[in-house]
Amino acid sequence: MFSLLGKHAVVTGAGSGIGKAVAILLAEQGATVYVADINAQQAEETAKEIGSNAVAKAADVSNQKVTKDLFASLPQLDILVNSAGVSHIGTAESTAEADFDRLYNVNVKGVYNCLNAAIPRLKEKGGVIVNMCSIAATVGIPDRFAYSMTKGAVYSMTLSVAKDYLKDKIRCNCVSPARVHTPFVDGFLKKNYPGKEEEMFDKLSKTQPIGRMAKPEEIAGLILYLCSDEASFITGCDYPIDGGFIKLNN
């Protein structure tokens, strides 16, 4: 089950975190994976870790020309996983315009750029798109104004693409994690809570009813399923993977 043998997949933001875990797992299941990341060194490191069926691609998804060139260079495309993204902490008052624009350019325009470039290729014989959404798209999270805005847009784009390309046999879904233990979390705690990293990590972990953060590999497992033929009847869906956050946080 869940074989991707013969498939070609682009995973954005694959230099670290969830994107890296997704790239590794898709490759383990037989896909040729194009490891796309703005950080060329991290992309190369991920591709090297995967081995012969991975190709590193330095790409700033917020730049449309760069993104179009990336997809035009591929010999084949069957799967797109839009995992590249940035975060921000702040309310509508405290969010600076520059930060708002930065989040929009990566999290919204970056997804649009990839969709715009990938869909013509996927229409050749059908394919799969999985977008990285978040529980912040549908649940109010304190101090996540701009980030929540971008993930609400990703959710809406997912539904729109799923509807528009049914006839082209393109499936489009999104996944919505709660907190995931990635290098971003460690860096955030080190920067904002020096000396209290363990205490704050424990506090953030317990905001999930299950009592811990997700592992990147757990998110990757769900994405693998959605990319596989076993999920061929699924499109236009958002999948929370949240340790009970949405339904059990009463």
C-alpha cells in the first residue's frame, strides 16, 4: 500500500521540518522527489540524505518567475506538496506591515505561484496537490493574526482548486496540524524564552489534549496517504492532525 513508484513529486520547504519529513517519506515509497527550498544548502542536505531519487532545487516560491522555471524544468510531475511557509506572532495592532507582507508573499502568494505553475503540468495526466494549512485557519489562536490570515487563504485555495480541476483528474486537499516539534519551535523558544526553554516547551506541548506536540513524521504519514492511490476518492478536504486540539479543547 501507499506505493509512489514511478511518481515525481515536488515538495516545497523541504530543507527542514515537516517538508523534509515529507520529502524523505515520499522518496522511501518510491517517488522521485524534487527537494525545493529557499535555502540551497538545506535542500542539498535533504537530497543527499534521501539519495539517488532526490534532486535539490533552490527556489524562492514567492518569486513567480523562479517558481515557473522550477516546474518547467521537470521531466514529469504527479504530486505537489506546498509545505513552504513562515510564521509570525502578533495581533492586528502589533503586526507591522513588513511582517504582514512577508507572510502573504510566502504563505499565500507562494502557494498561488506553485499552483499556477504546477497545474498545467498536472493536467497532462492528472495528479495530486496537498497544501499545508493549519488549525489556525479555522480556530482562533491568540497572537497569530497574520499567520491565521494566510492559512485561511490556503484553505480557500484548496477548495477552489479541488472544484475547478475535477475534470482534469487533479485532487487537491490540505492538512491542518496543531503544534509540531520542528527546528522552528526550538529556535523560537531559544530566542523568546532564554533559560526557560524546557518550561515553555512543556507548556506549549500541553495545549494539545493529547499532551505533546506532533512529530514531523506523523504529518508526513498523513500527506503520504493523501498523495497515494489509496486516497483516490478524496478531494476538497481539510484534515486536522491536531492531537485533539479542535474538538477536545473545552
